Amino acid sequence: MASNGLCPSIKNILLLDSEGKRVAVKYYSDDWPTNSSKVAFEKFVFSKTVKTNARTEAEITLLENNIIVYKFVQDLHFFVTGGDDENELILASVLQGFFDAVTLLLRNNVDKSEALENLDLILLCLDEIVDGGIILETNGPLIAEKVTSHNMDADAPLSEQTLTQAWATARDTFTRTLLT
Amino acid sequence: MAQQLVKKDDDRDDEAEYSPFMGIEKGAVLQEARVFNDPQLDARRCSQVITKLLYLLNQGETFTKTEATEVFFAVTKLFQSRDMGLRRMVYLMIKEISPSADEVIIVTSSLMKDMNSKIDMYRANAIRVLCRITDGTLLAQIERYLKQAIVDKNPVVASAALVSGIHLLQTNPEIVKRWSNEVQEAVQSRAALVQFHALGLLHQIRQNDRLAVSKLVTSLTKGTVRSPLAQCLLIRYTSQVIRESGNNTQSGDRPFYDYLESCLRHKSEMVIFEAARAITELNGVTSRELTPAITVLQLFLSSSKPVLRFAAVRTLNKVAMTHPTSVTNCNIDMESLISDQNRSIATLAITTLLKTGNESSVDRLMKQITNFMSDIADEFKIVVVEAIRSLCQKFPLKYRSLMNFLSNILREEGGFEYKKAIVDSIVILIREIPDAKETGLLHLCEFIEDCEFTYLSTQILHFLGIEGPKTSDPSRYIRFIYNRVHLENATVRAGAVSTLAKFGAAVDELKPRIFVLLRRCLFDSDDEVRDRATLYLNTLGGDGSVVETDKAVKDFLFGPFDIPLVNLETSLKNYEPSEEAFDIDSVPKEVKSQSLAEKKAPGKKPTGLGAPPSGPPSTADAYQKILSSIPEFANFGNLFKSSAPVELTEAETEYAVNVVKHIFDRHVVFQYNCTNTIPEQLLENVIVIVDSSEADEFAEVFSKPLKSLPYDSPGQIFVAFEKPEGAPTLGKFSNVLKFIVREVDPTTGEAEDDGVEDEYQLEDLEIVSADYTLKVAVSNFRNAWESMGPDCERVDEYGLGPRESLAEAVNTVINLLGLQPCEGTEVVPPNSRSHTCLLSGVYIGNVKVLVRLSFGLDGPKDVAMKLTVRSDDETVSDAIHEIVASG
């Protein structure tokens, strides 16, 4: 979205694992037209940030004329990218919103396997934060609520979801034992 | 890649790294997608399959057209399900696949149903999906619903519609602009983000209407804006309004400044920072205006959050470039940031300090930086090197410690870009600070003793060749240079040979020794090295006699080469071996540029032979070709310059005519490119009647009419004038197009037999001074300027009167003179009060001209200019002054 005027705009949101591989990513700008250019960007960003300590406070850097704010938890690396004239604090608020929402959605078990188990929630979460580069919502709890609101309308949201999870985990463990 | 594969295998071994998507494969998932077609839908199963499909897409997998279509059609079946979770996944899937126009129709009705659903989440999501995939015609159908949605009481729905509006404005502005009333209502919304989105859309709808934007800002800055994001937007719009209203600065009261300042006390850091940044970026900001912004940024410097520190130090760094004194208050906080964990912050802090520091603090800072350099990345090191370079230019007395620092880091490990930055900095110091020359050159010599970059070695050798002979003891460099001939690759060896020769040519005492060295190079294994050595030995008189090398030889060997290589190449290709030797002076010197003419050229389809003159021929040699094909022009001599086409008719008229002015030594030829844009007409015997009564020194000598001018097939008319030889004669010409019109039956294409005489008034045409100057760039203005010498220098000062801006004044003078701006000096940095612009070119008669323009603002808008001209001929220097004086 090149011409959003003066509106703050987000170029991409990345969720990578501890080796820099994709868990979920979403690009809103045409700066990286092909998948290989996207992968190259992710590798580059990952390698430039992996040694920093972004576990307590969000960190920030300027790479190739993009501002990147990031935060790490367990084996998950969260990134939000914006142009170099973007207000750094706006980017940071998007990162915080994404991070808080994911924490809520994963019920504090923020790690890669949990994120992959609930990939649908993560993808919906990305969809509710930014639309075509424009910020939709930065409040973590509100984002999480929007993602799960379909369950809220159902009778027993929380137990229902845990049941789903339990079922999924059971099935997965089962298939795994079959495979090995 | 191999590494990646290995890693994957590791994962498989490692039981803990289990992923639900392990071993997932596109084909299998596409098979699984068949469950979408089951009569009894299993919502959970379907959701899982969609998640898998999305996972594949997210990992970079692509679907073929057929696969995508199949998936899309299968997914549309899922609208039957009432499961809300599944519906959300369906929305996501449709957005990811982005169906083609004919497929969109399938889901339109389902989505429109959802858009009017009672469930807010459905409404919001359906709007976003529909707007993403829709086209103009469909949009008209759903417009009514979207307008309603904008003012919906549910904020999520309203935001969805507003954000979609922002996207749609790019593709269907006329439709979105009709929503202005609803959007305006939404701006008043109590929901924070709705206000933000509405404000964004409203501003974009009105962005071309300055008054409306100004009103919007005025009303909102007085009202209440709820979300920090909306407040940030408003700050951006406000600074835009300030920028555009401009020019109230001298009264001291900038409109809306108070508003920006009040935002510095907002409770959200995001807003405070946005406002502080806006203030620092104001045009011509005063230090009084800056102070409150700097104060809040200073507080941010000691924040515990890296993002805040980074934002603050980055902004202060920018301020330091224009207002270093305003930032000095932050120096103590800044110094503590040098040891910041975050290296980006530390680098920005250092470079800011270097900009704001005073002479006494330089040594202390250099010490701190030396400790810090070893553990930062190359790209940050480059930033530091650049800061040091500018510091050195600011405090020339400190060159010793700065040069030491540069030479130390030059010895350390580093990549090419980093080393290049250091070498460039040393070269600049040597050029600008005479005292630094000898030590600097020796540092460079030491560096090439152990340099792994061929490019840098040859650059340094070249530079040594220019500067070395001018030092007090040139012989001390010879050893370093000759070592290269032994130890390096062929490219560097060839460079070293040239440098040796330069020493030989410039310093007579060294000649015998140089000749000995050059003779040894005759046995080199590389032919380029041998060729160069032979050439230099022969031209410099290496036969033993020690004579002073004459100027012509020096010019030939080491003089500036100002012919564009592209032109030389084409000229050499055109040259046919014959008795007559190739004459390098015949190569046109004008830099070819893809001029506007090409884009604007009338008649988009080239039609056979008639087309080239109006199409691609913006280049000089294409013109030369056309002109030389006309026998009457044969004795005019060499073409000096061809102007860019000048339009003589308005766009979209019956006949489109533009003219190219070809300047010869004693003649001027007007080439009228005509296009007939009326299909029902055929023009015959087309001529241009030129009235030169306002150009009395020109005498018409020849006119070449156009026999016929059919529809949309351009043709040329030439009119030639004689003028005093070599003189920059000026004049104004009025033109009338005369022709016989014959009606054409558009169906058969046949013309009627009898035609009617008619004429068509064209706009006037002028020969201006700039027509007699050629834009020819020089690669190194300073060298060219010095080698030209002050013999024919002419200096004068001019008052240009009130001007819109400094940049406007600079551009006007450049256009007036028609010379080539050098080294990017045509760009005036914002807020500057003075500017120096360097121009170079060739004046008619093949006289090289160099111009140095110094502009200064005198009072609020008055511009004064000092014009210094150097050329080989003082009449030409005077002529340049005359151009300015009469312009």
C-alpha cells in the first residue's frame, strides 16, 4: 500500500521461530514481491537481531531503510516492520498488541509448538491487527476478543476450546506414535 | 539450501520439536479439501483443512490456477455451515486466494448476505472481504450498505467499512468520494479507532482541497480527539497545513504551533513523540520553537524502553545536522547512550555527539569511539566514519587526531564498503586540508601495501598520481607504487604504471629513474601493462633525453576526458577506415538524455520512414543523420547543439507542431515536427512562414516544405537562417503554418480532388542564450576549475530581487544559462540561507565554460548572487555575464 497518504502504515508482521523459520508472516507492502525476497528479508532480519536480548522490552533497529521493532519469547520471535519515516512508537504499539493478543490466545503458553497447534488463531489475529497496511486495532485483549468472539457466542467457550485442544493433541500424539 | 535440509532432518530426529504440520504435502491437503463437498459438513474438520491450506500458502507454497479455482469453489460450499469459527476461516481463505473477477460473482451474494447479518463479526469481516475482492461495478451495488456500515453503531463494523474505503479510494475514488457525509459523521464517533480511521479517510478524500484540509485541522485541533493514533494523524495533517501555508515565519507566530506544543503534554508517549518530531521538522524552525520539543526528547533518552531511546536519539541526530547548538543540552544523556546495549542507539548517539561536539571535546570522544568501534557492525562503522569526516571539515585544526583514527581503523579488518568510506574520507581530508596531505598520502600508501580490494588500490594509485608529484618529496612514494608492479594483479599493475608515468611527466628530476622502472614493465606478462609502459615511454621521451614534457603530451596522457564514452563508441562504430584519420573533436559532447520529447512525441505508432524524426530522435546523432540527409545543409559544418522540442501548439489541437532548434556556427535550422490529428483531412504543400522581423540579424536562406501530411503520420518542415558567425545572436520568430486541405472520406481513405488553401497560427519561437551553451559535465569540478586558471575569470554580483525560494532562484539561473550542474549542486537543501552551485558546459565556438554561482538570501526573500565564470576566452566569460545581466 504505497499511497496511504500520511496514514501510519505497516509493511509486514513476522512471527519466526528460534531458527528464523516462518511460523506465520503477513506482508502488506510490495517491497518484497516474491517469496524468495520475503524469505531473504526474514533471514536477514533474523540474523541481525538474533543476538540481541529482546525478552523483557521490545527492541528496535534500522535495517535497509526499514524500522523493525521486535520482541522474543521462548522460541518465538515477533517482528513488526515499517518505513524509516514511521513513528517508532506506533510500530511498537502494533508489536505490543500482537504480542499481547497471542499471549492471551495461547493462554500464556507462548512457544512455537503451541503457536502451530493454534495457527488458525494466529492467522485470524494477524488479520484483525492490520488490514492492507492500515492499523485496525492495537489493543491486545480487544484483538484476542475479536479472534475468539465466535466462540464467545457459543455456549461454553473456554471449555469448548480446551476440549478441541485436548482432542487435537491426543490425535497428534496418536499419529506420531503410529509414524515412529 | 543443503544446510536447511540437514536442519529439517534434525527436527525429525528431535521428538520435542514436533509440529502438527510435519510432513505436510500440498497434494494430500488438496485431496483432503474434498470434505468441503460433503453433504454433512464437519465444521471442525473443515477448519483444520483450511488451516493447513493457509499454512502451505504462508510457507510460500503456491497453487496453480486450477488448484486455486478448485479450492475456491470448494470453499464457497462452506457458506452453508452455520459454524462461526469456520466462517471466519472461509473469509481468510477467500482473501488469500484472491479469486478472479468471474469467480467473485459466486461468493458475492453470500458475502452480501453476511454484510446484512445480525452478527457484528460477520458484518465487519464480510465488508473487508468483499471490498478486497470487488471491482467497480459490484462496488456500486453494495455502496448503499457500505455507507450505512460507516455510521454503524458497532465500532468494528464502522472501522471495517472505513478502512476498506481507504483502500478503495485508490481504485474507485469517484465512488468513495460520495461517502464524505457519512465519513464526516464517523469522525465524531465516540469509538477511538473509528475516529482514527474516519479521519484518515476524510483527509484522503479531501487531500487535494487545501482549504478543506485546513478547516478540518482547525476544527479538530479545538475539539476532542480520542485515540492516540488519531491524534498522531492530526499532528501530521497539522504540519502539512503549516508547511503549505508557509512563509509566516518572520512574524514569529506560526499558526497551529501552539497546538503542536500542547501535544507535547499529551499522556500518550506516541503522541508526544509525534508532536516533538513534527516540531523539529518544521520549515525554518527557530531555536525558541525547538526548545520544548528537545526537552521532551531529552527525557526519552533516559527511558528504560529501547524503542523510546531510539526514536528520541534518531530525531535529535537529525536536528543536530541543522541546529547543533539546540541539541548540546542533551550531550550528557547522549554520552551515557554510547554504551547502550542496542548498537543502533549507540551509533546514533555517537554521531550526534560528533555533530554537536566542540573542538575541545573531540579528543575525548575519539577515545570513546576507538573502544567502541571493534564491536559494532560494518554499516554502523560507516556512519561513524562519515560523521568523523564532517567533523574534520568543521575543525580542520584537529586533523591530526582524526587522521590518526582513520588510519588506525584502516588497518583493521573490514569489508569493502567500510574501507571505501575510510579511503574516501582520507581523500577528502587531503583535498581540503593542505597540512594533512603528506601524512594522508603516506597512510594511503601503507594501505595499498596490503589491500585486498583491486578497486580501492587503483583508485588510490590514480589519486597518488595526481597529488604525489605536488608534494615536497615526490620520490618517497615511488617505492610504494613500484612495489605494486611486482606484487599485484594485472589491473593494479596497469594502474601503477600510469601513476609512475604521471610522476615522470610532472617531476623532471625523477624522469631517469622512472624510465628505468617503466622499461622493466615492458616485460610484464599482461598486455595492458606492457602497452601502457610502451605508450608512456614513447610519449614522454624515454629514449634517454631528459626534456621537459610538453603540454600537449601531458594533456593527451593525463588531461580530462570530457567526451561521453557512449558518444565516442557510436562515433567509432560509424567511422569507416579511410585516408582521413578519426577526429576526436567530431564526437558530440552533449550527454544524451531521454528527453520529454520522447514521451510526448506526437503519433504513437511509428509509421515507416516518416516516423523516426518525431519519435526517438532526442539524441544528437539522430538529428545529425536527418540533417546530413538534406543536401542544402551539407555546407553548414558541424552541428553544435539541438534543443529539446518546443511545443508550438496547445495539446489536443487540430495540428500538433513542435520545433527543434539546430544551432550551427553560422546557421540556425528550425525543424518543425508536424502531426495532422484530423482523420478527415489530408494536408499538402505544407510550409511554415516564418516572420523574422523581430530577429533582424537572421536572414532566411532556405525552406524545405512538406509535400503531404496525412492523418497521424508525422512529417518535418525545415527552415534555415543565416546568422553572424560564432555569435550568440538572439531573436524572436513568429510562425504560420500554410497548407492546402483536401477532405478525406474516412471510410474509403480517398481524398477529394480539389483542396482549399488554409493557414494555422502557431506560437512564437525564440532563440535564447541557452541555445548557445551545451551541457557537458566534468567529473571533478575542482580539478577542472583549477586547471582552467583565473586568466579569463570574470566575477560580478547580481541582485535577483524577491524570489519564491532559494531553490527557485537557483533553478532559474541554471535554466537561463543552459549549463550542466555538477556534483549534485543543483539541489538546494531545505532551510539553507546560502548555496553554491557549480555549472559546466561548452559555449558556441567550442569554448569550455565553468561557472561558480554563490547564492545568498538577503532579507526575507531577496536573493543575491555572485557569478564567477572561467573559460579559455574572456569574451566568452563576458558573454555568460551578459546572459545573466540581460535575463
